[in-house]
Amino acid sequence: MTTVPHRIKQGAESTHLLAALGGEERGALLLALADALDDPEIMQPVLAANAVDMDRGEAAMETGDLSEASLARLRLAPSKLASLSAGLRTLAAQPEIVNTRVTHRELAPGLILEQRRHPLGVIGVVFEARPDALPQIVGLALKSGNAIVLKGGREAARTNAAMTAVIHHVLRASKVPVAAVTLLEDRAEFRELLAQDAAVDLLVARGSGAFVRMVEGATKIPVLGHAEGMCHIYLHEDANPEMAAALVVDAKTTYPAACNAVETLLWHTSAPQAIDATLAALHAQGVKLRGCDATMARHPEVRAATDDDWGAEYSDLVLAVRAVEDLDAALTHIRTYGSGHTEAIVAESAAVAEQFIRQVDAACIFHNASTRFSDGLRFGLGGEVGISTGKLHARGPVGVEGLMTTRWLLRGSGDLSADFDTKTRAFTHRDIC
Amino acid sequence: MTTVPHRIKQGAESTHLLAALGGEERGALLLALADALDDPEIMQPVLAANAVDMDRGEAAMETGDLSEASLARLRLAPSKLASLSAGLRTLAAQPEIVNTRVTHRELAPGLILEQRRHPLGVIGVVFEARPDALPQIVGLALKSGNAIVLKGGREAARTNAAMTAVIHHVLRASKVPVAAVTLLEDRAEFRELLAQDAAVDLLVARGSGAFVRMVEGATKIPVLGHAEGMCHIYLHEDANPEMAAALVVDAKTTYPAACNAVETLLWHTSAPQAIDATLAALHAQGVKLRGCDATMARHPEVRAATDDDWGAEYSDLVLAVRAVEDLDAALTHIRTYGSGHTEAIVAESAAVAEQFIRQVDAACIFHNASTRFSDGLRFGLGGEVGISTGKLHARGPVGVEGLMTTRWLLRGSGDLSADFDTKTRAFTHRDIC
């Protein structure tokens, strides 16, 4: 095993080949990876490794060191493999993005400017103990022409190592060196990665807000943080009660640990039917409710919320509920407690919805749709390395496009800037269609 | 005068109005600003303030505290005002960018996703003592719907204050509060700005590499650094000697202090005519040359370069010159010493030029064109807040687009994620043209 800086250097040296792959070669590589995930014989050691990780995970759960939700994420069921291979096939079928044109402009006759998409280079991704994330991230990295350095949660260490061995096996049959995909073993190696700011172009950090802030504080590599999803749904006074109930149940219960699950429900005090229907449906699903005085006055079974409940990311079957006087009060609450992830309104009035959309500043703003749609696969991005709540570079679900930079290419025939300063020549700045 | 955090908070509160301006209102505001710059009566106090700054600047030059180039940058000649107002009129005429669509996709029938451009919010810009930068930056901020906090070089303090007064006067006649444009007075206020990471979305730092790194180390605000331009021109063996000479003279002498000026010339050892013609032309322009042994063997008048010359940003009429054996050696030199700003090749062979373009990773890569074209105005971006050598968010000249983020908007009619998990419904992911 060579040192981390050396492995990252080898990864950086492979970026040339990754960027230069043709669209067909890149597609073939992704399909070969999908074929491997579909092959029970090839997957056997991965599933065996996952069984060992699961055994240890169950023991950790019994001693209270691992939650049931974490254990569920740790399991690499054959159904997950099938969905991963389907994702890779979708990615393979999507148009090639490396070297595609963003801008094409004649600056002056014979002086042609292009802006083209280019891989960032080397990307680090640190992610939770969730082994299905690994092939998805590798697929996005290969599609975007980037070398990747991975560090997964330690509970999934054996599964990740076995999966990486499969990926390296697939790479060996291609033009791409195995150095393009590096798996770090432990925290010591991760700390070495954090020091490689000269060689690593972007670090995607997935985990809690505290974890992302820790990573940001410990490295000079730019960090794209996938962190808190403090999502709200606001029921306007004209909300359709049945729709409201179904949307909030979907947003809270289908995957409570997901960052796009709803955490606080706001309801207009003139929407009693909508809140009644919604709380009844949530209650039927076993969701625990923490409410303000006005909510409790109407629904005595709701427990009193404390100040800590507003802004709490429960990641569990718990929901905070607060009555608001009007749209403005809802917007103020969201501005105060939201994390800029996903905010939704349920309203029949399109004009009110547009007002909400105009005034909320978040990565994702939804009207009459579940917050759970905030997702790279669901948005049609071919997967995601994370969901960014920052405003720079990439915002919201980060797919292939978020892993790219651009280069400006200018082609002339001896063109001099002085000729334009002296007005011997003039810029046309004509976009070429 | 209120405190810096309070003024930034007021700026943040104005972002709503800035984002909501219609395209015509925004254009009218930029035109009003251009009219003010064209009005000698309105400009009189600005020019008077500049005369005082210039007096002090000249005194500083005499004591060796300010360079002649810096003094030239400090002068706000009426010709500069005319060019600034022309720039603002160009910006006003460009299509509205706020709220324009990046993506438009049907996720499933009736469930429509849009990605739209949105202002970042509050942008800080710290820039050198160059008062013409101020109205240009304000123009880009208004066009992109952002509030702006400015800190200019102290030598231009009086000019900047007078110019800001004019801008506030123009804003008072519009819907936009004057809080949208804040000028910081001194370093103490700048240090207060650095602490406002919760309120400021982006900090553009212009200046030396050391200054940019100091700013990056002193704030949690994301920094877009406009720093070193360590630009190379490589003369391939088939370079046209006349073209080579003209391009290198243009790239070195038209504005030696600019970041897009060439600093090192590489020449293929089989291109004797090209290097002879180029060095003769540079010599005639008074450019001092520092060369490698092979260069000195051919041109004994060239002084010997030391290791420090490779990678030196002279920002002056000095050029390092090095012979290379082939294209690969040129690429290796550029990879070692380049700053990722602008790299150019002079070659008759289009195939060789494409090989160069493919293998260089820099913001701007040029074939048979002067490095001096790396500029927001020349690229047709309507100006620039700086040139970014980083790969994230914006790369190369940063115009209006680099000051924007996006928001994902999803509109449905009660759509549930569970229906897609259970395959009751299927995603179509059809892009809407």
C-alpha cells in the first residue's frame, strides 16, 4: 500500500486519460460497471463482506452504538444492487458532458471564443456508512471525467473495500488506470487527504452539520457540504386538505432520516380543515407531534414544542407544528429556521404560490409537491454526490454538472489587443448559434 | 454612520427589491448611472476628489511609496469616465439575466421542474486603488441583482467616496435603497466585513496572491480570488515569426501591470526565426529579457535567468525566455510554473494547437491570440469583477453570470414520492424546449 499523497498524485495523473475518453468509451465503462453489479458471481464477495459488516452493525445496535435507521442504510440488498446498476445504465445513456460547449462567440471576425465544460480533476468524497453511495459516486465521477478519492463510514468498511475491488477489476479492462478510483482505509488516511489541497480540487462532505463544519475547518480544499435539511411545508389558507395530508405524510414518513424529509409544518390559522386532516393522517402513521399553543388548542393530543423544536432536524418520525397568521409570518419563520435546502407550500392559489417562490431563498422551492423530490435521481441528474445548501458552484442536488469546471478557448490568427484599443478593429461580440 | 454589521444587514434587506426589479427598471437604473458619469456638473466633485488623491499619490511616488504604474491607475481621467459610461450602457442593453431559466424539465406528467438564475445576495469586493473599478463593479452588481459592499485601495479613498455619493444620488431616484451599495471607509471596517460570514455570500478579493491568501485565511466567507496571472506564450516550431513577434509584444507591452500580460516566453529549439524576430521586437520596445543558456547562446545580450525567473510575475517590462525541446517540454513547464490564468500557443498547425488546448488546464487557453484578450469586457461579458484562477463556481473573467446562483422550482398538484417508489407512476425526465 502506497502513501495517500502518492495515491492522490497517481489519481491526478489519470485525469488526462479520463478527460480524453470518447463518449462511447465512457459509456462502455459505465455499462461494464453495471454488468458487474448485475453479475451474482462477481457480487458474491461484496455481499459476503456486507454480511460481516451487518453482523458487526447488529452487535453495535444491541449495545446502542448504532441506530436502527443506520443499520438499514448499511445493508446492501440485491434489490439495491439492481437499482444501482439501473442508475449506471441511465448515466451511460445520457449525453456526453465532458468538453461540451457553454458559450460560442465571435469576438471579432476570425477571433472565436468558446467556453467548454472540463472535469475539475480530483474530487474527494467523504460519506456515511451507506455502501450503495459508493458505486453511484464512482459512476458520476467517471461520467464527469474526474478522478475520485473515497472515504466511507467505517461500519461499511468491508463492503466498500470489496466493492472497490470490483470497480478496479472493471477499470483494469479499460483505458482508465485503477488510480482513478482510490478508497481510503481509515481516519488517519482521511486526515492525510485533508492536507492535499494542492492536489484535490473539491471535497464533498456528507454527514451532519457538525461534521461538515469540522471538515471545513480542517482543510484548505474547497468543501461542498451536504448537510442539514431543515425543510418546511407551509399550508396556506386555501390548501386542499386531502392534498395537504397526503403530501405531509409522504414528506415525513417515506424516509424520515433523509435530508429532504419535512421537519416543521406551518399552517395558516384560517386553514383548520387542512391541519385537521394532516394531523389525523400523521397520527395514523405514528408520527409524534410537537406543537405551538394554537396547534395544541385545536389538537390537545399534541405535545408542547419548546424553542429547540423550531429548527430541529429530527431525522425521525417526529414533526414540529406551528400556526402562522399569514404568508409573511410563514416566510419569516422559514427565513429564521430554514437551512436553505427545500421549502414547500401547499396552496390552491397559483398567485400565492408564486409569491412564496419569489420570496424564499433556498436550493429547492416546491408548490404542491413533496419535499422528497429534492434528489439528483428524481430531478433527472443521473444521481447525486450530495445536496448542496451553499449558493456557490452548485446548489441543490449535485449531479455530473456540479463536478465540472469550464475552460475558455480563444482561437485567432495573430489577433492583437492593441488593435481594439486604437479602434483599428472593433469587437462584434456575436453569439454563434 | 452606523456600524458595518448594521449596514450589511440593511444591504441584505434590499436584496429582495433588487431581485424583484423588472428588466426595464434595471436597465433604466444602469442608464441613469451612465448619464450621471457623462454629466460634467455631477462629476465635478468626483474629479476634484481625484485631484486630491492624485496630489497625495504624487507625493507618495516621490518618497518611493507608490509606483508610477499605481499612480497611472489612480487617475480618473474624463476619458476613463466616458469608457465607464459606455460599459454601463452596454450592460443595460444586455438581456436581463435575473430569474432566467437554466433547466426546464417534466419529471412526470404535471410535475414540472425549473432551475432559474437568482442573485447570490450580498457580495463584498475588495479592490486595488483604481477608482474606475468602482462604477464597473456596481454596474455588474445591479445587473445581477446583488447588494454590494465595497472596499477600495486607500490611495483612492476620496475619489471612491465621491463616486459612491453620486451612485447613492442615482439610487435615491429609483426603487432601490441606497443600502444596496455600501462603501467601507478603512481597514477596521474591512475587518468587520470579514467577520460577517452569516450575511455576506461571496467575497471577491483583488490584489496580489499574498493579499488574496491573507483574506482567505481571515474569513469564513467564500473568497473568489483574483490573483496571480503567471501567463506563458509558447512558440511552436512552425510559428509564423512575424505573428509571434507581434503577439508577444502586444501581450507584454500594452499593459505590463495587468494580470493577463505574458511573463514567460517558451520557444521550440527548432523555431530560431520566430525567437529571433520576437526578441528583436521586444528589445526595440525596451523590454528587459532574462533567458536560459540556449536563449543566451543565440542572443548574447539576454541576461541569465535564475530559478526565480520561472514563475516570476514581473508586472513590468521584463520577460523570462526559455528554450524547450518540444511541445511536451512546454506543457511540463506550464504545468510547473503556470497559475492557471491564461496560456497561449503560437503555431501554424491546427492539430498541434488542439493538442496544446487539450492538455493545458487553465482558465483561458489561446491559439494565435494575445493573452491580453483575457478580460470580461473583451470576452463580451459586460465587464468583470475579477478573473478567477480557481476552478469552482466561476473560472476566468467573472461577469454577471459569476455573481448568480440558481434555485430549483418544482410545481405539482399533490405529487407524492411514494407513487414513484411503488412504480404507480414513472418519471419521464423530458426536457422542455
